[in-house]
Amino acid sequence: MSKQSSNIWLPALFALTLAAGLFIGFRLQSKAPLVISSGGQEGAPGHGRVDELLRYIDAKYVDDANQERLHEAAIHAVLDELDPHSSYIPADELQALTEQMEGNFEGIGIEFLVIEDTITVVSALPGGPSEAAGLRAGDQIIMVEDSVVTGVNEFGIDPASLMRGISGTDVSITVRRPGEAELQGYTLTRAPIPVYSVDAAYQLDDQTAYVKINRFSATTYDEFVMALEEQMEKGGATRLVIDLRDNPGGYLQQATKMLSQLFLEKGKLLVYTQGRNSRRVDYTTNGRAFYRIQEVAVLVNESSASASEIVAGAVQDHDRGIVVGRRTFGKGLVQEQYPLSDGSALRLTVARYYTPSGRSIQRSYEDGEDEYRSDIGRRYDSGELTGQSEAAVDSSLTYFTDNGYPVYGGGGITPDFFVPLDTTLNNTSFLRLRQQISPYVFKYQRKHPELANYENLAAFMAGFRPNLEEIIPDLTAMALATYDEPLEDIPAKLRPELSRYFSARLARILFGASAFYEVLNQDDEMILETLRLLNRPDPLAAAREED
């Protein structure tokens, strides 16, 4: 090729290369987190107005200024201009949040309370080193390695930091066990500890399985399937109650995978997400339901949010089952998490989600975060939570289920059947006594060695009746040590409630976490109403007609 031809084609080649680079860059950017830069040299980090301002403060300000605190204030000021769920997570808080959502941490695997300034085991977590070694509820940890660790509050001891550590490392503990004179020593090897999101799974009756889910973590679907196997395949249940009360949400994909177990069809829309810079993404059933579950009920309340509302919305929109309880929180925003250079993270709202009928259940946040966060208080004041008034709905946001039943967007999932909040439980004396039960049951267990005679939960539920004449004075003494004001006698109608809660907490330390719910749910109004509706020939029609 001649030099003249080269000179002709070289600019064209550069132009073609530049165009290709721009095209590829644009395609890559569309899939990357948004990055904003303003002022200064284009594309160079740290040259925005906020950074300039902070540099001037650092160099010129009359007094010393805490740069870290100023940076965090600037971050929060920016996020305050967005929605209530976009948030900044400092590096020192990120690990705990990640452990909670990923479903594991590293340590010896105990749940504990500090009772009388001593670390007391509430439970040895299933699958952890402490369970394998034989630690029990009620054991008191007296020493870690060669250090005495009684006097937790007096000496500012952090129990969690003593127990947690890198997997594979050993820690020696000395334990005092109720009823035994000699201290016992254990050497435990720290390991990854599963943090379960399914609190309880058991059968309410011969036909009905019950699963209580506290959040949607990375392990929720697997836990849910294991619960179905235990209750449906081995236990013979055909109906399912999913308890999502007080469940704040979590991973959307865990909720949709769980929902696929409720539908036999493949390709049925469960939820879709869409945002300004996020294309629509549909989440559909996979057609691989393991069990032919018949009637389904989902229990919700005002603290059920996000992924919980996705489950309730899909069940309701497709008329798959009954939604029982009170109007849900109303969080229909999707966050993605982006790591920052110092180990902190940004959780940024990138899309809204929509139920199968097309409704967004996100509440308005136009009046600011304080108004947004106080919504549940306004529901209580208006009488909505107690049934004195109906939930406010926006008729302009009316949608319809598969069978043509009207449902509404813009403010949570309104249940098919309403169960009011029991306001009698707000009695101050009752609440202060109940607060003391968690630490007190360990003292009670030490005073009553005959509790060991109950071989299983069924025997305990059939035979145990707490003596409130013994228990209430002890609880009162503990409450008076915490609060200065004297306590009035609790109303007679709350004594059975106190007795039930006490029995449930005691069952938990004797027979495990699920036992707590088995005892507590015996007289739970929402569960009793759910069972009554499920026993009707057409539960869904009955729920919507009666509500």
C-alpha cells in the first residue's frame, strides 16, 4: 500500500475504532452502577463541588473539623433527598447486615442473654459447634480461655466478640450447668454458623402445615423446601399457612422461588420490576412445585414489608389462597447494593416492583421521611388497626385479581380477611411483667428440676400449668428493679395471656425455637380465624364475603 493510500485510510480507521469503542462503552455502562461526577477535570474522581468544599474546610477552616463526620453528613444529606429506603451503610455495620442476609456468621453458635450479669445460653444453634459439644439452654458461661467473664455489665465485657472469630480457631469456655456442682470445660472450634430465617415449622392440625418466616435471606427457599418436606411429605399435611407477620422482607429472588412452590403452572407471572434506568424484568413460576399443596393462607400485619408483600400480592392477585391479617407496610421499592472504596456500601433504589395485576403497593413518601415512618402510628390513631375504621384506599388505583376481585395499589396489601390488633395487650403493667419473662425462665428452670420429667413438647403442653401466684411476684420484683414506678395489678383477662407467653418461653429453652410458636399459637386469634376459614368449603369466598 502506498504512503498516500495509507494517509487516506488511517483517519478512517481511527474514526471506526473510536466509534466501536464508544458503542462498546455505552453497552457496558448500561449494565454498570450509575457514577456521577461534576466539576473539575472530566472523568477524574474527587473533583466535585462537595469534595472541593470539604478540602477547603480541611485546609482553611478556623477550627479542627472531623473530616469523617463531615463526609458522612454530606452522604446522608444527599440520600435524604431520595426515597426513604436508599441508604448508606458504614463499614462497621455492613458485616452484621451481610451475615443476617447471607444466613451465616463465624463463631461457636449460641444464642445468649446476659442474666444477673452472666452470659446465659438461650439455645445452642442447630448445626453449630456448641450444639455438637452438648451445650444446653440455661448453661452459664463463667470463663473464656483463662479470663473470668461474669460481671458483663460491670466490667463492660462484649460477649459476642469473645465467641466469634475466624473459622478453624479454637476457644475454651467453662460452663456452670444448673443442677450440677462441678464446672464443665469445653474446647470449641469456631465454624460458619447458619442463621435461620424459618423460625418454626409444624402442623396446626392433621391437614395444615404452618411455616413462620422471619425474613427472606439467602437460605430462605432451601429452609422452606425442607419445611415442606417435613410437614407435607412426612407429616401428611395438604394445606399450608405461611406466617409473614413482622417480616421486613429481604431478597426478592428468594420470595419468587418460594412462590413457585405454590403454583403448578410454568410461566405464571409472580412480580415484575421496572425503573427509570432498569428495564422491566418478569419473575415467573418455574413449574417445578414439589408438592400439590391445596389451600394456602398467608398471614400479614402492618410490619410485613417488601418481599413479604410480594408473596402476599402474588397469592392474592392469582386468587391462590387467602391473605389474613392487617394491611401491610407498603414498601414496593427495589434496592441494589454497591460497595464503596472504604468498605462501606450504598443501597440504592433502582426500581419499583409490581404485583401480577400491575399494582405498585409503595406508599407515598412525598411528605418526607418523618411522615412516611409515622404512618403506622396514624393507622393506629385512625382506628384502622383496631377495626374501628376501614383502611383508606385510592379508588383511582383499582386493579383486579384473576377472578375479578378488586384490589388496590399505593399503600400495601389489604388482606382478604381482617383481624384487628388486640389493644388490651398495651397495658403497661402487663408489658413490664412480660418483658421480664425471658430472663426469668432460666431461674424458674433451676428452681424446678421436675421440668426434666417432660420427655417431649406434647407432654409439656398437656401437663404444664404455670402457677401465676408464684411467678407474678418474682416478675414484679424484677420489673421494679428496672423501672422506678410501682406496678398496678394486671387485669384478670390478661392473666391467661401472661401464662401462655410464660409457657411458650419455657418451652423454647426446653424443646427449641419452634416449640415457642407451637405453644404461643394455640390461642392466637389470627391463626384460629385462618383455620376456621380454611375449614369452609370455599375459603377464599368466605374470607372476602365476611371481611
